[in-house]
Amino acid sequence: MIFLTALPLFWIMISASRGGHWGAWMPSSISAFEGTCVSIPCRFDFPDELRPAVVHGVWYFNSPYPKNYPPVVFKSRTQVVHESFQGRSRLLGDLGLRNCTLLLSNVSPELGGKYYFRGDLGGYNQYTFSEHSVLDIVNTPNIVVPPEVVAGTEVEVSCMVPDNCPELRPELSWLGHEGLGEPAVLGRLREDEGTWVQVSLLHFVPTREANGHRLGCQASFPNTTLQFEGYASMDVKYPPVIVEMNSSVEAIEGSHVSLLCGADSNPPPLLTWMRDGTVLREAVAESLLLELEEVTPAEDGVYACLAENAYGQDNRTVGLSVMFAPVLLLESHCAAARDTVQCLCVVKSNPEPSVAFELPSRNVTVNESEREFVYSERSGLVLTSILTLRGQAQAPPRVICTARNLYGAKSLELPFQGAHRLMWAKIGPVGAVVAFAILIAIVCYITQTRRKKNVTESPSFSAGDNPPVLFSSDFRISGAPEKYESERRLGSERRLLGLRGEPPELDLSYSHSDLGKRPTKDSYTLTEELAEYAEIRVK
């Protein structure tokens, strides 16, 4: 038999250990399918000086000591055995050659246990060896899967069955391997302790879909009804893939929002909800819910779900759009420059509002569709509309901005910024002339008063010693050349102010004899003349 041809290798292995002392060698454990047979290889030794004429031996079950009356499995002297082993046990080895190999047939679960051998050389030369072999009766093939199976990486799965019965040889086949790969049978392999196994290998590259797949191996024995099957579930490791998540979400301000993220991975992933780099919630789970109570516009934005484990990661985002009524921001205002007024209406809302500018004094409303006057630009949730009015030389009109969407409306009278810069636009050209005239009159009066005081108080001043003095910079004599210089200066001032038409001729001259006198009814001060001119312009 094939098994017996391999036994000499076992004896060669242990022969080097022979030293003429009591000792035995057998596998510490051995397996057999129920209903088949099993051959327990055994070799023993004894002191060379004994030189027995006949060597006998006894196999015991579960105990090495005869005084305990253990069941006898085999006894060479009398062939008397325990009833459980009748017709099931026989010696394959030659005790004279120190070979104690035992064959058990039609094994059943109750035969599983420890087997001890006792050498009997006659007389007192009997020895029970402590070495023993444990028989395991099995019913399923052993499927060996690597400790880690990763999707996308080739793996080798083996099916191993005991092949220690010289009378029956198992044949192996794979179950449920379709789509995984073709099996390869390696055949019969010898183990370290002299036992034998039949091995079949299956090579394939698993996918995430193979996780949890039941892979089976079947051992059958030709010409018998014996058939044994074993299964193993594939534990395929793979990185997360997010398989469940909200699409874009719209919610009204103050409402409740739930965002769900679910991922498929092995092992389960760490799920994390984030917004703008801030972790909002995380947990090791297949799905994670983010609850937002009474949402506000500040929570509008993009939310990200990150799923990760030791084998990789995945992430997806969802946009939350919070709907709310318009809010007019403080940046809203009007400003005037020369004859142009620009009004900014800055609105934050969702959805985008319609904006209109109302001019109550003119009973006019301008909306965004009138591109000649209104320009609008949106950035995120903020809409900026600009109204431009030209030819506004008079006081700027009141402007009211109204923003409206599905969730409400808001109005605001736009304030003018830089009120001191708008003074001239508000008082108009006539008012500007009057104000400027008053300013000049005040300067002239102060200068005149100071000079009169200087003349009066000076001791060297007398009317008899000196001719009349004419202060050309302050006083003008009617008909004198200086009058034309005054008119030239006034014309320049009118051009700077943008005035139209010619003012009445102003007599700005006084003689030195009029110093200290109040003006008569026939004479005009600068203030009176300019005021009269302004009155005429107004009319």
C-alpha cells in the first residue's frame, strides 16, 4: 500500500534516536473521518541487552496503567479486546521489528481519545510508554483561509482533509467557487509527525461583493456513500464607500433638518460629519444622522461626510439651503457726487429677492429690470443693487429700498453718507452764492475794523499832514481803476460757483472820509448786493 511504502521514511527519521532505552514514537494527534479507518504509526525501543525471544504488545484506550483496567484496544498475546474495538482493531506493524503501528476501522465518535502502547518482552520486562496519540474523529473538511483577505489582492484558500486510512482515499471538490477561480489539487502531503492530508487549493482575487460569501469543500470516498462537506464564510476587508446620503436640502429658517450618511465597508467605518473643517459629529457605525434644530441662515452651506477605516476612505458633500426673508444690511446708503446720486441697497436673503427703489417725492419706482438705472450683483446670499441718478443739482431725493421674496419683504429709507459733502447739493446754487457772500462780508468787516483801529490809534496820523489815503485792497472809489479789478475778481468767483447770468454792478468803494461811518441808504454793502442778486436769481 502507498501508506506502508511511506512508513520506512518515518522509521529512518526516528532510528537515529535509538539509544537502547525504553521509548516510543507516535504522532501526538491524528484525525480520521467518521466511518473510515485510521492508521496510527508507532515505533518503540527497549534496551539491547534484553534480547527477548518474542515481543508482545498491548494498546490501551485513555489510560496507560493496567491496574486501572483501561479498555484494551489490541493485545497480541490473547486477542482479547474491549467490545468497542471488536472487529475494528488490528496491528499493522511487526513487533519483532519494534513497529507497533495500529489500524482502527469503521471509526466512530466514541473511539476518539488517547491511545497508549505497552511493550511486553516477557516476565518483568514490560513497559507502558507515556507517549500517546490522540485520535480525533471529524465530519467536515478543514477550509483554511488567510487571516486577512483584502479586496483586490490575490488570496489562496486551501481545503485539507485527513488521509490516514490506507483502505480509503478521499477526493476533494469545491462548492460555491463559481466566479472566484479554478481549483488546483496538490494531492497527498505528509505532515511533520508522520500523518497525511489531502489538499486542494483555490486562488482568486476577491471583491467587496465576495464578503460573506460561503465557500465550500467536499470530501468523498469512491465506492462508498461517505461524503463530507465544510464551509467557510469569506471575511473580505475593503475600504468604505458612501452608499446613502441626502441630495441637496432646502429648509425654512427655524425648521428641523436631518442629514443622513451611510457607508459600506469592512470593518465598519468611522463616519464624520464636518462643515468648514469643523467636526460636528462622528461615530463608528454603518450610518450616522446629523440633526440640526431650528436652522438659521448661518447654517446654510456645504456639509461633508467622511467615511474611513484601515483600508481607505470616501467622502461626499450635501448642500443645505436655508430659506429666509430679506434682511437689509447696514451697508445700504446713498451718496452724492456733483450732479450724480448713487444708492446702494445691500440685501441678504434666500431665495434671491427682487429689489425696487422708490422716490416718494417724484412718485417713481425703479426696479432691477430697468438696467439703465439699476445694476445688481449677487455674491453668495448677498445681493447688491445700485441705483444711479444723474442731473441731480438740486437737493437729492428721498430713496426707499424694498426687497421682497417668497418669505417676506423689507423696506428701508436709505441714509446719505458724508452729510458735509452734500451741503452744496442740498442748498443749491443760489444758496451757495448767498453763503459765499456772507463769508466774504465777514472777512471784509473784520479787516476794515482792524485797519480803522490802527489808523485811529496811530499818533503820527493827521489829516492836515498827509493827503487822503486810499486803501485799494479794502475800499474802492467809484470810477477808479480798482473798480474794474473788483469786477474781474467777482467774475472769477461766479465762474467757480457755476453761476449763470451777470449780477448787478456792485459798488464796493469807500473814501477815507467815510471810515467809521455806517453805510447810508444810497450805498450797498457787499452782503446786501449779493443778497439782492440771490433774490433776483431765486425769483
